[in-house]
Amino acid sequence: MKKARGIVMKTSEKTTIIYSDSGDYLKIKTPKATPSIGQVIEVDLPVQNSLSTKLLKISSVAAILVLALSLSILNIISGTDTAAAAIVMDMDTSTNSSTNSSLELLIDREANLLDVNQDSRNIPSSSLDLKGMDIYAAINQIIDKAYNQGLFNQGNSLILTSIIPIDNQRADVIDQAKLKDSIKQHMVEKKITASIMVLTTDENTKKAAQSLGMSVNHYQIYQRILEQGTNKNANPSYSKDTYHMLTEADTSLVTLFPHDSMTITPEEDMNEETSNSMGNSMITNKNMESMNSNQANPSQKDSTANQTNGSVPSQSSMPDSQHAMEAPSNSMSMPAKKDTAQPSELGEHRMMN
């Protein structure tokens, strides 16, 4: 039987607690002679069944493994079937508000589309199979469908999107800048003209919009108009007609949200890119011609430099210059000598006759 020696820390009729020499607190059965607190005693420790101890350890490890496996499975299930964020998307036109479309896209943690909630019969996504698709590609397909249905041919068009994290999950599930750039590039490629807005908001803003019967996108435009004081008499009843709100406030989407919105005009963008490329090409060609000219005519460059540095010729070069000037004079006098010789030759000819 194993013994233990220690100081009595607490005692009662049934149990006693001692602080052993090994630094452990041991709870033992109180001896027949009740010890006093602070007394050093030596007691016999009961022998534990080694088999039961091993079984206890094995069962504990097994329970931990089962718990870990359950948590991992739950995490996988929640990651694939539970929405981490939502995108509320509105597509409005200036000519007919009845054709405006509104939908909510639910996205998982991997930024893949889980489901689509529709609030209108004019939803371009109703005939598309978008589930499981990357959200950036899914939105581009929705825009394509709207374009094919002629939505962007009905006057000025707006594409409004708001990213809403769900249940305080990560706000970076969807990259706002990436989404904005993806929509822009796709519209330029398809030559679609429209104004776009990409915002990140929260569930409280969404609830406030729903309480007024508004889309979260229209609500944020409505609130920004009130904040800037451009139309203090703005009426929420007009909130579903975004262009009406903007016209009444004498403002624009880009003015209200300068960092989160833009107007896409593919023709201007293409002309600007062409102009920039032509300008860069002309500058490059000009620089190349200048470099080639300098390399091909080094003597001309030196001659120009010499003329610039000294305009007065030196004395050693004067005889050559004079000789060059006298040469034309001699050549011009040769016909005169020939003319003076002609009468003499005629006289000699007559005498011989």
C-alpha cells in the first residue's frame, strides 16, 4: 500500500485534506484519531484499479475525438449551406419603373451563390441556373440576361448593389472593389451603358429599409439625399423610382456616392483608351526616330556642333577657301580665250587661200 505524508489543511468527521510532500492536495478519509490543522501526518493511500484507470483514459480520448469530429462536420455543413452574406441587386430604368427588377442573392463563405430571393416578376435570373456559381460570374450572367431582355434599352439605366454580411460574419466574403471592377469590365465588353453603385452595408440598414417598404439600395439613396439636404421634402413613396428621387433632388448617383459609383459609357472608354494608345505610340515613334537619327548621323551632329562653337574660320583654312572661290573664275574665262582665238584662226585660213 502506498503511503503519503503531508500537512493537514482541512479536516472534518469524514474527510481530511492534506498538502503532500510532492506538492499535491490529497483528499483522504479522516483517521480514527482526528488530526488538527497544521499537523504533519502520514497516511495510507488506497490502491486504484489500473484497468479502470486505463478504460477511463480511453473513454475520455474517444469522447474528445467524437466531439471534434462532430464540430468539424457541423462546420462543413454550415459553411456550405449557410449564407455568410447577401447581395441585394436592383436594376432600374428612367422610362418605366414597372420594369424595374430587384433580387437578393445569398452567398456562402466561399463566395458561391446559394439561392436567389425574387421580389419581382421582371427578374432576369428567373430562367438561369446560378446555384453554386461564383458570385462575380453569376452577377455578370444576370446583367447579360437583362441586356438580352432589352432592359438597358429603355432610357438611362441603374445597376444598384449592396453587400450585406449575415449574422456578424466576415465582411470580406465578397470583395467590394473586385465586384465593382468585375461589373465595369463586363459592361464595357458588352457595350452596355448604365450607372452602377456597389456599397457594403449591414442588416440593421436592411431592416430599416424593409420597415419603409423599400429596397436597401433605394433606402440608402433616399437617406443620402436627406443627409445632403438637396431635397428636404423627399417622400419615401417615391423611393421605388430611383430616377424620380434623383431628378427631384437635382443630383446624380455619382454625386451622392463618388467613391462607390460610376457611369459606364463603353464608347467613351474605348475612345479614351484608343487615344491614349495612339498618343503613347506617337511619342514612342518620335523618340525612336530621334535616337535613330542621332545614331545614323554622328558626323552631322559634330559638324553642327563645330558651326555653333566657332563661326569665324581660322587662318589655316583661308587658302583652301580662296582656292575654292577662284576655281569658278578660271572656268568662266575659258570661253573668252576661245572667242579671241577665232579671228586669228580665220586670218591664217585666208592667207593660206
